[in-house]
Amino acid sequence: MREDRRLAIDRFYAILDELAERLGGPRLLKDCTRADGWPQYGVEFFLEDGQVRSGENRLRVVRVGSHALRATSRATFWTRLAQHRGPVSGSKAGVGNHRGSIFRQHVGSALLQTGQWPAEVQMSWGQRKVSPAQREAEYLLERAVSDRIGAMPLLWLEVPDREQRISIRANSIALLSRCTGGTHPISPGWLGLDAGNENVRRSGLWNSEHVDDPYDPAFLDVMEAHLKMGL
């Protein structure tokens, strides 16, 4: 079983390596704009400096995400990426809103443990309803989150079908999670080890869902099929 998982993870990364070549390499979210030619629907794969695959000098995936997972959602792939990144212009450039991105919330919760942040920010971070004054007090931390996420290399796979996006996201997380046997180690200095969510700390991923789930290797066939569609 362990060998089967290792082979599945190797196949997953072989697909991503081919995807990276087709895309011309990963992009940094901080450099991306709406005009960059994004698919309407897709799955995101974030890498992170300092987090490498076991025995290799290539970066491992630290987050898998998607969007429009409900039938009524009209969110596009770019609008989801923009929520992770935050605005890049105007008076609130870089501020972002962690209440609209669980990815931002996880990263911010970890940064709270590694710096001197006001008590009011520690209390309000992650709370759904806050006052305008509390929201303003969070701006510096929101900017720090934007800087962190904006520096993470990003790959993406176009997947128009909602059920297939759901499957690729869930099974990728389940496959890579350290909770259930993911083979690539977490570096001792990974920021996620300070995240407020235990599933992030345990899994080695900036994800909290599906980290204890079994995976179905059939999702890799779906990934390969979508990769070939884009060639």
C-alpha cells in the first residue's frame, strides 16, 4: 500500500511537471493580473520556497484549491485567485480580506504566532463579524499575508466540469497529506507548523479539509486527460 501511494505521488508530480512546462513555468501570484489569460474554471496548486520533494531539489505542493464548487456559484478562477492575493492598487493595496479566503486565514494565523501583533488583532483574526476599527487594525497582518502568498509559485489546471474540480481538489489533498501517508516531509521551518488549524500543522498543507480522507487514484487519469486537452 505504501508503495502504491509513492507511485501515485510520483505520477501526480509528473503530471504537474508536464503542466509547468506547458505553462512556461509557475507564476507568482503577486505578478498576476486579470488580463493574463486565465481559464474560467480551474484547480490551483501552490508551491512554496523551502518546501522540497523528498530526495529532490524541486518544490512540493503546499496547497490545492479550486472555486465554484457549488452549482449556484458564479465565481471564476481569477476572482478566486484575486481573493487569495488581495488588491494590488489603491489605498488598500495588499490588504486583502482573510474572511473571503481560508488560505489567507490559515497563513495569517501562523504569522500571528511568529511576530509581535496587537492583542486586538489576535482576538479578531478569523472572527466572522468585526467592527470597522478592528478590520483596520488587521491591515498590517493582511499585507503580510499578501506578501507571503504572493511569493508562492502557482500552477493551475483548467477543469471546466464542477464535479471533476471537486474530485481533483479532494483527492490531491488526500494523496499529499502527511496525515495519511504523504511521502514528502515538512521542513522544520515551515510556517504552517504555527498555523492555528491543527489539520494544517498535521498535513503539511495549507488545507484543512480532506487531509484525513482516503484517495482514489482514478483522479490522476482525469488530471492527465485535462492536461492533454490543453496541449
